[in-house]
Amino acid sequence: MDKSPDYKALYQQAERARVEAERARAEAERERAEAEKKQSVIEQVKNQIEAERNLLQSERQPTTFLEFIETCHVHISQPLRVETNKARSTGGSLTSPKGRLCPSYLRPWKNFHWEQTKIYETAIQLLQSSSNPCLFSSKYSIHDLGRRLCRRPLASEEDLQGYQRYGVEDQVREIIDALQSVSDIFSPGEGIEFDNYVNAFDKETNSVDDQARKRSIPDQFCVFRKGANRTLLFSMEYKAGHKLTDRYLRAGLRQMEFWKEVVQRVTIPSEGEEKLLYHAELLTGSAIVHAYDDMINRGTSFGCLITGNCQVFLHVPEDQPDTVEYYLAEPNLDVQAMRDQGDDEWMYTPVTAVGRLFTMCLMSIQSPMRNQHWRNQVIPQLHVWEVDFEYILSQLSDEEVHSSPAGSEYLPSSPLATSSRKRRKRTSCRPVEKGDCPPDDSDSEDISRNPDSTARKRALTFSSSPPQRQHRSGWQFKRTDDSMQESLDFCTQRCLLSLKTGDWLDENCPNVDRHRKANSKRHQIHVSDFLRLLKCQLDNDLDHYCAPFGESGISGFPFKISLMPFGYTIVGKGTTDRRWPVVRQEENVYQILHSVQGSAVPVFLGTIDIDWIYFYGGVRITHFLILSWGGYPFNPRFCEEERRNEYQRTKKDIRRLGVIHGDLHESNILWNTELGRVQLIDFHKAKLSPSNKRKQDSLNLSRPRKRIFTNHESDPQPTPTLRGPAAEHIRDI
């Protein structure tokens, strides 16, 4: 039998073994590949986690100035949406300008961007330097803030106010605080505040139900803090997008004789394009007039109108007070226009909402307020606009509101991309000097050849030098001397009490040498002379030796007033015509408290009605109670026992005379160091005993209807014969 191998079987066996080995190798290769893939995925995940962790860590790190500006714009400004559908917005009409001061002219603020650019570049040098790399909030916090603020469209002034406060104003304040920490070049003091009232008068007005009066207060104030002083920089008006649309705002802003062409227009268009344009100018003008009236009365150079997408910056030239210069900024569209021009470094220019408002604050800090002399000269010569604005608004249909009047198309208000690169080169070399000229762009020449375009719009670029002021005939001002004046300490209680009674001088008064004549130990004038001379001084000059100090109350403002050259320095409680009938009741109370003047209460010297107006905090001060300085406020609940006992002693002294104060709180309770006891002030809410009430009624019946000053304790004395500097001073008055 043939025992030879079965080659076929062996082959098949070998083939099966080979296939099996091949399969095993393939399986091993697949497993290896899968293992490598898994490892790769693991590495990718690890890298992604690490990258996200690094990104999150970097997002939570403080930012540089330019990163801060960019992040605020990208995450807070860009996502902003404004509701323009009246059906989805809150009701109410645009503020009526009835009875408000009105400008004669509107014109573009041609050098606004150039002035802002100089300031902004200096800020970059200070805040973007290697020694101050990261001073601002993280990208993460800004992103989160923007997400919450822009969750829904802004549909009312209240929505807009909240967005502005947290999305723009807080960021501006953060920049100012950082700037203060690195340099005092802009004199930022203790920084700025944004608030919806400046004093207690504004606060009280905002709390009442009278909507017409409530609307008389601007929506927001920018206040500069330096020590204990707060100075108003400018006020802001908020207008909801459904009331004043972007299109209407663009069309309504143009160079014109506003009073003649809009307010006093004889023929009112009733249809078509002319009607839309007229309403655009009327609506825009109403908002500007509200801001203008406040700027003039409060003495600020600048103002601002905010609608959400738009910022309108306003300026009243000091030598042309009947003119409003305007600059319309649209941050989102302006930045996008620069990007479209190929400029991805737009954050180097002040075109964002935060950048514009920030530089506006610095411009305002460097611009002094208009003095009392200027305001008293200007206001009587200005127009007053009276119009029923609600009726005009009712004539506009929804279709008209959403229409596009002629001239409502957007034109960029920012420079071209090449300009920012030129500025960036200069930024790295040296600070911008005040006298430097702006960059000369050839494109601005092309734009300027079209007068119609520049008359109605902002130019694409800006002139190569700031425009020269044109002095309009009819406005001639003699500016008062604003040089530094001597600040005197308050006279003592004993000093003013002796002035009132004709007693000896108080040698402890810090101003006693000014009070005496030669080596005399008596006052060289009587209290009646004091009141007459003080009124004469105030009627001639409200800008010197008369200034508000401390916190205002509900009924009046405390003023520090010095009668020169005699040096009598007292407190004048200033108030308005509207509040005067209430405040003047304090005269009667002080008469009843005659025996405790200079001890339980300040010395009351009389009242003065001034011929001019002291403009302060949006109100008009025309009356003063003249008092000695009582001391510093304190809270009797949080003080040592000695002062609490003195507080009770003062209350008993006053009640013994039949007077109950009626408004005892910290600001009306003063600790007087000179006397070592408590004094009470502000008796406009005081309650009198029946006998004192009858006495008060008798005084009211016998009081003359109008008086220049009062002095209840002594009859007017004949004017003394004075010689030397005092006589010269009186003759000058």
C-alpha cells in the first residue's frame, strides 16, 4: 500500500494555518490600530481639555486696556437689540420741550472726533504700557455680563437705563479708576460716578407722582468726585428706540437755523417725504432741547443723548450759547465700517460705546463749568420753545415711524483704517501734545467738496485742523475773574451774636482782625449794614465768596458766604421761589428761639432776597436765610454718652420755648466744637405751641409783602461813616 504523504491535505493544512496566521496578524493589527486610535482620541480629549482649561484660565485673567475695549464691544455692544415696534414697547410720549430754553442753531461738532482721539491715544499710552499690562475685568466676566444684558431687546427707557448703567457706565468708571491709579494727567480725583440725581432736590423731584415734573430731571448725571466735593460733568438723556428711531435721528440732525426752520416754521407739511423729514427734525429737536435746557441751567459745556444704538454728543460753545454742536456716533455700525475697510485694529480709535463715553468724561473733567455771571447773562436772551408734543406724536402712524426720511441712510463717522495705523505709530513714540494737528487724510477733502452731504451728515473723515470759532454778532460777554479766591473760616457763634447785639468782638473768631477798625474792640458795622452790604455783594457777584458746601437738604442748600472786606463768613441757606414760603417760616421759629441762639440753635441774622439767580443742581436759588455755622452732623444713637446728654439738653431748651422740631435726623443735628454742645437746624417742619402759633399768625399779618432783608432783633441802624479800604469797597459796590 502506498504510504506517500497527502500533499493536498498538507497544502490545505498549511494554507489554513497561513490564513489563520494572516487573520491573527490582521486582528493584532486591527487591535493595535484601535488601541492607537483610542490613544489618539484620549490625547485629543486631553489636549482639548487642556486647551479649554487654558482658555478658561486666560478668559478669567485680567485684561489689558485694548482687550477690555474690544471685549466690551464684541460681547456687550454688538449683541444689543433695540425694539422699534411700538406695539411691543412701553407707552408714553417723547419728552415735551414745552417751556424749555431752545437753541437758535444746530451745527456739526467738527473737531469732536479729533479731540477725543488725542485723549484716547494718551490713555492708551498710560494704560497699555508694559508696567500696567492687565488692569481690567476678565473676558469671561464681560461675556457673562453681555449675555445677561442682551437677553432681550430694549423696549423702554427703563431697559435702556439698565443696559447703559451696567453695560457702558460701569465699564467707563472702571477705566477712570484704573487711570487714576497710574497717572493724574487728567486730574481724575477720586473718580467719577453715574447717578440719577445730583442733590436732594433732584431726589425729591424723582419721588413725586407729578410726571411732568419728574421728566424735568435728566435721566442720568456724570459726576466728578474730588475729596468731599462732587462736580457735575454732564447729564444724559435716554430715549427709547421706538420713540426716536435711528433713521429719524440721522435725518433730523443737520446744520440749520433750528429756531427759524423748525420751531417757527410757518407752513407745516402734511404728507409725503417732507412730512417725514419735518417730524424727524421735530422729534430729534425735542430731545436735544431737553438736554440743551439742562446744560444751560446747570452750566455744563457738554451733554449726551442715548437711544441704544446711537450716541449723540452735544456741546454749547461758551461764546455762542444759542448754538448746539452735535456729533452722532453709532458704535456698532462705525466699528463694522472700519472692519469693512480692512481695519481690524479699530480698538485703537475711540469709536466704541465705552470708548466714546470714556473720552467724553475726560473732556468734561478738563472743561470748567459756566459761572453764575454767564448764566444770568445768557438765559434771558435765549428762545423758549412751547409746543404740544403729544399731539405731534399722535399724528405719526406706525408706518411713518418705521419709514426712512430723506437723509436717513447711515454714513460712517469713524476714520479710515489707515488713520488708525498712523495714530498707532505716533502712540508708540510720544504723548500727543495739546497743540498737535490731526492726521491729514486726502479722503476728507473729497467728502468736503459735497456741502449737501456734510450739512446733513457726519463726514467720513475729519478736517486736518480744528475749526476756528466764528463769533456771532450780538453775543458779547465780559467774563468774571475766576482766579483763586481766599477761603475764610466760619465766624464763631459768639462773633455773630455780638454783631447782632452790638456787643464786644470775639477775639477767638478766626476773622476778628477783618471785623475791627484799627484797635477797636467793637464791630465796625451793625447787623443791618451787614445784611445790606451782603445783599449788595451778592447782587453784583455770585461767583466769588459764595459757594455751596456739604449736603443739600429737602428744603435748601447750605452756602458758605463771606462778606468782603469785613470777613464775616456765615452759612446761607439758599432755596427757590417755590420752597421759600415754607423755608421763610423758620424766621418766626428763630425769633421764638431768640434766647437760645448761639447755644441750642445757630445765630439767625436775617434773610436776603437776591436780584440775580444762583443756578445750582438744576434749581434756581433766589433766597437765603443767614445763619452762623452750626457744626458737623452726627447721629446721637451712635455716640458717647456726653453728646447724647447734650442732645437731650438742646431738645429740652427748644421745647421749653414751645417749639418741637418735627424733623430730627442726622443732617439736622450738629455738634458744635466751639460751644461743646449740640445745635439743631432746619425748622421748616417745626410745630409751635398754641401761644407761639398765635404769635406767628400775628407776624404773618404784619409782615410786608416784599423785603430786601429782615432783622427781627433790632431796628435798622443808620449807615456808619466808613473810611479806608472798607469805604472804598462800599463805593465800588
